Amino acid sequence: MENITNLRVYYNGEVIPNTHEGVTFVCECPLSFAVPCTMSFVDLQNGLCNNIQSHILKRVSNLLYRSPVQVFGGLIQFQLMPITDDASMQQMFCIYQQTRFHVPMIELYVEFEQQSGSGAVGEEVNVDELGDIDWEEENNDSEEEFEANYKVDDENDDGDLAGNPEVPNEANAIISQHPFGVPSFMRTLDLEAMHDPEFPEYANTGEGNAEAKDGEFSVGMEFGSRESVISVIKSYTLSRGVDYTVYESEPQTFYAKCKGYGAGCDWLIRASLIRKKACWEIRRYNGKHTCTVGTISQDHAKLDSDTIADVIRPLVESDPSIKVKSVIAEVQSRFNYTVSYRKAWLAKQKAVAKVFGDWKVSYQILPVWLKAMTVKMPRSRVQIKTLPVYRETEEVQGVRVLHRIFWSFYPCIVAFRHYKPLVQVDGTHLYGKYKGALLVAVAQDENQNIVPIAFAIVEGETADAWEFFLTNLWRYVVTIDGVGIISDRHTSIDAAIARSNGAWSPPRAWHMYCIRHIGSNFLRRFKAPYLHKLVVNTGYSRTEQEYNKNYQRLKERGEAYTQWCDEIGVERWVLAFDGGHRWGHMTTNLVDCINSVLKGARNLPVTALVRSTFYRLNELFTRKSTEAHERLRNGFTYSEFATKRVEESFRCAGNVVVNRFDRRNEMFEVREMQDGTIYTVNLAQRHCDCGHFQVERLPCRHVLACCANQRLDWQVYVNDVYKMSEICKVYRGEFVPMGDPSTWDRYEGAKVIANWTLRRATKGRPKSTRYLNEMDSCEMRGPRRCTICRREGHSRSRCPQRVGPSSAEGH
């Protein structure tokens, strides 16, 4: 409607006077309003006071308009214009009506004057005084909600509700027991390039331990702790294929004898704690084993999961997603024993707990670490949603169940302002002791670098969980209009967007589907793999003519196929109809890549998972910032991606014939010399019939040919997001070191525990949480290929060149 104007209001931010566009407004969370053009100055002032931080008593002290001015070449520059009365208001609306096709909204910057009796302007009021952490506590008393809440009984308590009644003291006390080191895994960005390091021969004897001569013990040998003594004795026993029986195991004494003691072997060992020396000492030792080693079994009684956990600890530090089969192979290479799958799996879980923290304790530590993080980086955003705990019908006070958590670090929030206005969302399963899902939002800088900007841990990919994530993503991170969002066709995402009250709908946002998942859905519906490529090519159509051609080919093979496509809506999956909001990106492969990068983190306790996103993003920002500034110092104006694309277009521009159609050098007709195809180029609207110009916001070969023909500056038509100066702004935000936990502020909130209903079964082999679909079918993966002879049509188990058991023994 022509009498309605869109306002974008900035506050508690900054007015930057000298930019490439003139004056620029920036703030953390700009707000959008729709107002009538007949609004008075007083009504506007009152509306701003009522809608911006309404809990603070204030009045408008200064109101500035970002006024557009058209300069030479049709470019727009912005200058400041104070709004002080109704006359200046009407002048502002008049300017808007004249320039609204170039500048679709009015941008205002408002400054408030605080009145007496109010808090500080811009101060956030958060529950429990946890900085920028917002808590949501659900306490619905309805029967349906009550049944869904967390209930405990004597079987499911697990000690979470026991202990010190002063819960905050308990939470702060366990900080010293939780590992807060930064393993190499947390700073590793390329897991595929990771390789297993070489380890010294197994000997966990601790600091200050004596070394045995010829691998034998001797009386008087000293060790740093009881655990060191037992570990070395186990290692000695395993290396010789013998076994022992523990006769005495006390806090100050450890006494063991050979299992064949008294029947041909006199081996025994006794170690005691010597308080004066503050160490453990071998007090008695009878020398080497004299028993005859019988048949070596596949396993060993002393090779328990604790011993294996110590052995594989360096492996877990570098990659907590290490396969259980790799653990079994490592043990076999070290000790020549083949342990069971379950023992290896338990050892891996214990090693993860030793390196990254205990699973249960990790939930209690989580709000403590998040509070410390938001103190270090105050504008980071955290949203925690908890559920009450009931014992029978009575609510347990001071204890809450972690239901959902959303977090985004401030450098990522600032970075998104300089990204392409496009976000991709996806979810992935959590592994480890507790089930759940990790939801991730990913953006991409102008040099094709992917960066996660927000995360959430939820109970699963439900509509409520996605609504929680997308609501916080819109509230804290993606605060601009005109954003494209790409996802798969999960019904829960569609439902969450439908509930968003227009936050993720036009004109604020455009929801589009991943073409890869469109193809998968098509295969599931029609079981026609021979049409899969045609459907995908239809989605990739850059022009309406190309789409019509592919659409007709699909329709000729059956109208049911095109009817199914029509139900989706062309604006959701076809490049030619997306309004340019995709920026050429058709899939969520970027998010799938992030899933693989975070694969190891998904095996971690909850606090370690959150911390790994912190340290990995710090590593990414540091590295990319260095690379961007180095490229800028070397004289490059544009990103490597943009430079490469423009160079490719320049090489082809010589084969284009140009005809000018107006004196303003805006409309052109170009013809390809190779095939005679004719295209229309409109430089003013930044449009070319080939589709490349408007999709990537980079000049195509036809635009470059027009610029060369009329001696125009082609750099005017490169979008600002591709400039190295903008890329440097992406990574200018810096993460802050967390410091020693003893220096953190005291946590005064509720004790947070895990939801036992999400705990995985403790018995049986852990099951995979990945489900195969049409994208994993044989037609999509290609024919089966033998890993021995590399031929198609059979597997290695049926290979004619496979070596049989008798031949294997001969080798």
C-alpha cells in the first residue's frame, strides 16, 4: 500500500559518518515497523518509546534520518537529516516516495533521554542475574504437561537430587574437579586431515616414578601414586601373558601374587604408602615369574576398560569420535589381545569422561561455564529452557532439568552483519550417553568460507524444538530483513516457520528448500532414479526459459511428476524464481560440511560440546582474519572467489557483440558470437537474461562486454560483500580467553541435571542413529566395487582373488 511506510529503527548503537555509502547506522538489534505516511512527529516519538525497551521510562532526545541522495551514475549516497517536527517528518516521507524503488525503507536512528526513576538505558533484565543468559522455566500444572515433565523415583534418581541442599555451593565445588583443559581436538578445524599420532610405549607410571631394570621390579622402587603402581603392574602382567590375584588392596597397601603361586611359581609383589617420603614404594618382591605360560587367550582379565581408557586417551584427545574398531585394533597392536566390542566401547566412554568431563557433572557445569563466558563476552547470547523435577507429586526445589539451550557468540553475531544475507539450518543427532539433536545455523562469507553462527541442543528435531531455535536465531542473530533461509523439507521446520508470526516469511525472510533433498523426496515418491537428474537440473534453472524447457521435458514423462513439483512452489526450489535470495546456493551441503566438522563434538558431554564450538570458532576467526588482512595488504580489492569469477568472465567477454539502446548507458542487447544467442542487459536494475548477474551479484561476461564497449567502470557492479574490506569486518570480532575457573564469578542459579528419559540404553551394542534414505541407494552411490580386485559387481567376501584360511596361514 502506497500510504504505508516501512521503518527500520536503530538505537543504542553507532552512527558511522564516512563509509562508501555515506553515513551508516549500526546497532545490535534494529527494529522494523510499518507506519502510515500521515503519522505526526509526536505519534512517532510515543511509538518509539512504547516499542523500544518499554520497561524503561524515557523520551526521545534526538531522531536522525538516513536520507538518500542520488549522485552521478545513478548511485545512492546517504546523509544525515534531523527529524524535529511535523514539517521535517513530511519532508522525510516525500523523499521516501521519490526514492522508494532504490531505497525500500526509511532508516532512523533514535537517541533516548532517561527520565528519573528508571534503570540505565540498554540494560537487560535477566533472570538469576546471569548476564546475557535468559532462563525459561516451564511449570504448567496441566495433566498433559505434568506427564511430560521430568519425574524421578528411587530407580532413576542416580544421586542427582541428593547431596548438599545448598545447591549453588555444590555446583561451584565441582568446578575444581572438572577438566577445563583445551585438548587438541577443540582447536582442530579439519578432521579429515587428522592422523593418529605416534605414542611412546605404554607406561602410565606418573611423575617421579622409578624405572625397572630389564622390565623387572625391585625392592625400593618408588611411584607417585597408588594408581601408578597398579597401572605398571598391569602393564608388566599383560606384556608377559601372565596373571595375578590381589590378596590385599587397601588405601595404603597393595599386595598381589601370581595365580600359579604355590604350584611352581613364587611371584609376588607388595607396595605400600610411605608417608615420610609422600610416595609409594615396593617393599617386597620375589623376582621373575617361573610359571609356564600356557595357551594365550584372546582376552586378559587384567586388560579391563580402565586400563584401555588410559591407553587410548591420546587418541580420544585428538578425536573423540574414534571408531570402536580402531580402539580394538590399538589394543591388539599394543598387547596382542583382542578385546570385546563392549569392553572397547566402555573404555572409549571412560576416556572421553577423563578428557572432557563426566557426563552427569557436565550438565551441572554448563550454566557455570556459560555465565563465565557471557561475563567475558557480554553480548553473546544464551537461552536456557528448563523443566521442573517432581518426586511423585511434589516439585523438587533448586533442581531443574535441561530441556533446550541456544547459544551464539558475539563475534558470530557481529560477523553476520557483513555476510551475504543467507542462512542455512540443519540438525544432526547427538551421540554419547544422552540422546538429542544439535541444531546449527550456518552463514557464508564472500570468499566461500563457512561459519556457524548459532547452535542449539534440543531433545530432537520436533516442531517445538525448531521453533525455539529459529525464534532465538531471529531475535539475536539474524536481525535484518530480506534474508534467505535454506533447509531440508522436514515438516517440523515448516511448522516452526508457520508459527513464527511472519519472522521467517516474506518480506522479512524467504524460506527455500535444498535441491538435494527435493531430489531425495522425488525418489521416495516415484521410485524413478532415471528422472532424478532432470528434476535437479530443473531446480538449477537460472532463467524462466530454461525452467520451462526442463519442466516440459519432465511433463512429457508424466503429468504426475510436474504436479508433484507444482505443489512445492517454484519460488521454494527453482533458482530462476527465488528473487536472488539464494545467492546461487541450492543445497544445504554447507551445513552437511559443518555436521562432519562437528562429528567429533557430537560424542562429547554437553559442556565439552559447547566449549569445543567456542575454541574452534576462535581458531577459525583468528586464522581467517589473518588471511583476509594479508590479502588486503597484498593489494587485492576483492575476495579470491570474486576475482576468479570475474577473470573467467573477462576471458569470455571478447566473444560478445554489444548494441547500446539508450543514452544513459543502462540498456544493452548482446549477442553470443558462438551460437548467436541474444541477451538483454539492464545495468540500472543489475539484470542480465543469462541469470548469472543477478544470482551472484557479480558482473557476467555480458555485463563486462557492455562496460568495455562504453568504457564504464565494471567494479561498480560488483556487490560490496565481495570487497576485502568487508571480509576483514567479518572476522574483526575477537574471542576472549576464559581464564582460570577459580577466577570466575560465583554461580547462584539452580542445579541443572540431564533428562534421564534421553539416556541411552546401558546394555547391548550402541545402535547407529543415522537412517538411510534414497540418497544412499545403489543408484545414487554407484555400483558396488570390491576392495581387493577393485572390480564391480561383488564385494571382498565373494572375491575370487580372496586368500583362503590355509593360504593365510602360509603367509
